[in-house]
Amino acid sequence: MSIMKRREFLSSLWFIGLGLVAAAGAWTSWDLLRPGEAKGFGGKIRSLSPEAVNDTTVIEVPAARSYLTDVLDETRALSWKCPHLGCKVSFCDSSGEFECPCHGSVFNRAGDLLSGPSPRGLDEHPTEVAADGLIYIDTGVVVDGPPPGTETIDEPSKGPGCATESH
């Protein structure tokens, strides 16, 4: 039986290490190139039937990080991310408005900026009703919200706000 020389041993270790690095790189490449099912942000998210959305409801869709609302007979998916600094806006039932708890920006049901430091209204994601009869929200597309001063709907506040004392 022959004893492996030091040079042969180190050469073998080098090739084994190189093989492991190549295998790890191939595995990572395969994982990145393999198409996955859209389950979260960046794809089309299935939500609910259009009949569930009307001009008096606001429905939170967590998978799409959005709110579904009906404005002038058009279903809209408003992003729940405030354009100011990215805090999650909440819908306040008592006022009928979206409110940012971080810096007090207030938006109406259409996403128009009513007050606060936000540079624009709430951003939107396109929606479509698919063949299965459900609303799909395309979270891969973000449409900038309307500029300050836009008034898509003339809807006064229903009452006191939730995040702020008055606005």
C-alpha cells in the first residue's frame, strides 16, 4: 500500500473544495432561475369577488398590502404604505378616512391627500376581474398617488379621526 504524498493530498483537497463551490453556485443559480408561484408582493394576488366591494366598504387585503375600495364604481387597490415615510396607514371607520399614525397624514377613500406631510396621495396597484370572477391585485405595478390638491370624490369626514385628535 502506498502512502499519499503531501502534494497529492493538497491537490485533492483543492479539487474537492472547487467542486463544492461549483455545486453551491449551480444550486443557487438553479434556485434563482426556477420560476416560482406568486404568493406575495410583486405578483398578482387573488382577493375576493367584486360584489364584496361597494362604495361604503374598505377591505384590507394583507397579502397585497392594500385596501380594496370602490370609488365612483371603480374598484381600487390602495397601497397601505404612506408615501411620506412608509408607515402603514389604517382606515378609520369613525372618520371614513385613511390615517397615518406616524405623522398624521389623512387620505380620503379615493386615496387623495387631505392633510399632512405626505408628498402625494396613496399609491395604487392595478386590479382586474379574472375569468374565475375574483379581483386580482397586481402588486408588481405601483401607480403613484395623486398630487396634493386632487379631489377625486367630495366626501366630508364622517366624524372624529382615530390617529389624531382633529384634522
